[in-house]
Amino acid sequence: MANNLLSPEEMTALTQGVNDGSIAVDTGFNTAARVKKHDLASENSSLGVNVGSIDMINERFIRLFRLSLMEILRSNPRINPTKVQIVRFGDYIKGLSAPLSVNVVRVNPLRGYSLMVIDPSIVFSSLVSFFGGLGNGSVGNLLPGRMFTPTEVRIIKMILEITFRTLKEAWSPLLALDFEVVSSEINPQFAQIADENDMVVLSRFETDGNPKVAGFIDVVNPYASLKPVRELLSSRVQTGEGNEESDKIWRDQLDSAVSEACLHLSVVFGKMPMTMKALEAMQVGDILHFRKPELASMYVNGIHSFDVHVGSLGTQTAVQIERAIVPGSQ
């Protein structure tokens, strides 16, 4: 094979020619193209999945989740969502420490498996509340190999059932989901739903209702599992509760309140330009000549809203609306 590489002397001559301008460097094809750095080994989080829509879904989930907890566990914690993050699965796992309630979940019709991670503080606080306590006991440091008792496992199942039901309702405007627990672990290292370098979508819900009990619930979905529904996530998410009757009542009340609002109406017969000097020179008895327009202008709270005819009705001066003015048309 022939060696087509440039010799050191040729490289030196080429570099010198570029530096002194004797060799043009702005010729060739696609000279206006701009280069953007791209890492082929990772997903591009800016493409495909609209995390803003997931934030909206999570806000709706929290409203429903708190109501369900209050009905079943007799507790009403304050739950705050953090911004949805797209992180490497390996980095997420490194930030966790056992023991945790780590649940591998199958979410149909999404591909692959998801994780639902429940902090022990949530479990123990809910356990105390369920049996009539205040739910404000401190968890303390747990042994890494500490297993959950049958009673605690039952509380975890109740929390998962509530989570599944409310997630299903929160996602219902976009997609009908179905949840199934595949396995449960206490060590997150044993719950491998993706490779270490794969990207996952992390939704964390933190409790801060009691300073002694601070915990979290994580919902982790593989980034690849949400790609097939990226068009749905890019569309507008309905965040209402779907109660059409209450919406109608609210609209009627708003319409009634607005209908009683007082407005100031004024009718302008005409306008003329004038300088300050001419205005200062005006005296009593001066006559100003101007061409009367075909229609007068009616202003509502200072906004030109109608063109009108000026006339009389009986003994009163009146106006007749000729046409409405669309805002921004003039």
C-alpha cells in the first residue's frame, strides 16, 4: 500500500502557508457548517423525552397521592416533588445505601422494567401512623443487612398499591398504565434495570411534614422505555381533575362576577393635531375647524372597542354601534 502521508517538510510548508495566508482555508464544501460535540456513548437528554410534561404529571400525582395516604394510612405528610432528572443509572445507584425498599416493577405498555424505591423513614412513619401513633419517631441508623418484618412488608405493599393507583390516574390523560411488582430487594445493587452507563429518568418525591422524619420515594424509568411515548409527552398535558360539572359551575360563577363589573365608556367625535404653541394662544370664542369623521369612536376603559353613529333617541343623545373593533387590528 502506498504511503500517502505528508512528509515533515510538506507539513511545515503547509502550516506556514496557512499562517501567512498564501493558502486559502475558506474553500471547499460545507464551509458554513458548524460542528456540535456529541458523545456517542450516551443518550442525548435534550432529544425525545419532554421532562416538563413529566413534571406536570408528578404534580398531579402528588395531589392524588396525599389524599390516598390520608384515607388508608391516616397520615397527611407534606410531599414535594423535585425537578425530573435524567442521570446515569450507575450514578443513581451509587447515591443509595441499604437498607431500602427497592421494588422492580413492570409498567405496561412501556418497555423494560422500572424501579420504585421507598426510604425506610417513610415505611416506619407510615407504620406508626397506621396503628394510631403520630408518625414522628426517628428511624436512626439501620444495619445494612436489616430485613423488613412481615408487618413492615405489608405497609410497603400498601404504599405501593397507593402509588400504582395514583400514578395510573395521573398518567391517564396521556397513557393507560398497568403496574406489576416483579421483585423486591433491600440492596439497590441487586436491582439492575439498566446498564451502568444507560440513562434513566428520575422522579423523586420528598417528605418534609415532620423534621424528625425526612424520606423519599423514587420512581425510576429507563430513558429508552419513554422514547416510544415521546410524542405524547411533547403534546399538551391535561392537569385538571376531569370534573366537568365543577368546571361548568366555576365558569358560570366567573361569568356572573364579570357581568357585574363596572366599565367607563366615552365617545370621541374627532381628533386634531395641535402644537403646544397653538394651544397656549387659544382664547375664549376661538373656533376650531376639523373634518367630522363618518363614525365616532367608542372607548371602553380607554380601549377603542366600537365605531358608532351619533344621533338622538327621543330627548336624549344616543349612539348606535356600527362595528366592533378587534384588538390589535388597528
